[in-house]
Amino acid sequence: MMIRAVVVSLALLTGWHLDVLASPPPFHAVSAVTQDGLAVCNPGPAMKQLPNGLFVGRGMSIQTRAVCNAGTYVPKPFIALFALNWHTGQFVLQNYIQRFPASGNGFVINTGYDPYTVEFAGEYWTAFECTVAPANQVSACIAPLLADLSAMDISRVSVPVLGINGPNPAKPTQQVTLTSASAPALLPFQGNLYLYWQVDDFTKTSPLIERGAALEQDRNGIWIAGSGGFAISPNDPLSSVVYYVVPGDTTRDFTSLLTDVGVTSDGSLMAIGVVGGTNGTPCGTPRAISRGCWRVTISFATDPLAPNTFGQNAGPAPFIPENPFDYARVIVDPEGNDWLLGNLQPPLGGVVQAGYAPSETTVGVGYVPWMP
């Protein structure tokens, strides 16, 4: 993870004046386009930067900007390689990596989105949220990329965590994913590869938490360690809860999710996440009417799978605006400056205020300074 000066524990930040921001930090909007100027519809901010400065991200269609904005297109999801033009604020599509639906290794993957790519054991591996035929459970998929980043090796795709389907409580004749393994992330650490996923409850009546597990590889793909090469369910005991809510704190008692995780310069772990509670309505989405909903947190840990490992040393982010900040990930510009990319949204339920920069009034997909 490309976090250099910022990857020190909060205890080492002596000399930094973390409350110096008297006004909201500048917000830099970004969009995604093709090389001939068409718009990439719904790319979201789920871009993961590679060591070479390029990004692996998603798209739902290629259209004119007007069609994308109106949403009048048939989604045709894909994962692609992008280059960010820092001067124009445009992610420029370089090549498709994988279009969906796609078949490989005995699976039919109907959709793939929100990729998270890391380098491990000499290969680039991408975890992505997917739906798997025939039932279309929302699950976590993993596959390697070809060495030249021209495509995904779909013949080696695996589905280590499979969502749970069942009747929609509001419409029992309709099957939906009741418990999903959403927004997966990968962590290479001390020679091992770990997978994290958001346990998302369809009814939004149970807390949204993060689970994780070690991975192991066999000739048929990458799987949860101990699973015998079979998919596990999102709450399987082979995994552990790595980020849990704070009971009694109504601004943190419902949502604790990771959006980015990596190894710091001193060998420990730093995670970026979002939290929210039940102060108002439950913070089940970034647009919930809930005080402090989906605000960014940072935390430090040494054990990637200890119970609530990313909740033991978690704190506010006094250099980040307290907007709901979806898909918050650190990116680095060509001059070596760190920024936080994501989807800033208005704080509809109000803010906690203490420990954060003022909320941004300009919102959307973009980036803000990672530290003052």
C-alpha cells in the first residue's frame, strides 16, 4: 500500500498540529472516460492503484455523458485498467481486463465490480464483488491478472466466499442475497495473503461488519485456508470478525467496514474504514439520515485476523472531512503526495465534529489531501 509518511502510528505524530484545518480541504472531482472521450458509466471511486501508478477499476457501460448521467443504459459490467490524468481529473480507460458475464474454472460469473488488486508471489491478484450463476449470490471472487495487465486469467477464478440467498422478507416469492460478501479487499502480509469482506445484511437490521481469513492456493484457485477448496459462507467460523461496532456509541454501533488496508513502513498494518451508528436511522448506507454516518476512520494493528483487530486502535481522522466517504482509498500523485480518493456525500444526518476536518460542501467522486 503506497502510504509512506502517513503510515506511522498516531502516537508518533508529535509535532503535527492535527487541528490546523480552519476550512474544508480542497476537493478535486474526477470522472472516467475512454481514450476517444466517451464516458465510463458508474465507474465509482473503487479504483485500486498499482505500484506502476495505473489503476484497476470498474465500469458499467460506455456511453455519452448524458446517457450515463440519466442512467438510461443497460449495465454491462467490466473491470478495466485506467490511467489518471491528474491535470484534467480524468481516469482514462487503457484496456478492458474482464467483461462480464464470464466463465472459467467451472464458474459462471454474471457480474464483477469493485476490484481490489494487489501484488502477491509475483502476480497481480484481484478480488472483486461478483454474482455467481445460477443463483446470483453476491459473493467475493478472486482471479489473477496476466503479467501485462491486458486481461484477467478467468481460467483460474475462484469464489472463496459465497453469499447466502433466500426469500425477500418483503416479497417472499423473490430470491435475494440475504447475506453478502461485499467489497472484498486483499492484504499481502508476511508471506501470506488475506481476504477481507463486508458482511452486508439485506434487511439492514444487523450491524454491517468486516470479516477476514487467510487464503491458501491449490491448482484450482485461491480459497479460504481450511476450506478444502470450497466456498464458505460470509459468516463462516473459518473467518474472524476483524472490525466490529462499538455497542453503546450511537455513532458507531451499526457500521464498521474496511475500505483500504496495507502494510506500513514499520511493518505494522494500517486500515482505512468507515463507521456509523443508530443516531437517527441505522447507518446502513452512506445516505442514511444518521449522525456521523459513513465517516472515515483509521486504525493500526499487528495481527491481520485477531478479533476486532482493526477496532482496537481505531480513531478519528482529523485531516479528513466528516462527510460520508464511500470507497475511501489512498492514492499517490506523480510528485509523491498522498490523497484520499472516494465518493464524498452530504452528511444528511449531521456530523460528530470532534476529531475531523469541516465537512466538504462540494461532493461527488474525487479526492482530498490525505494529511495537512
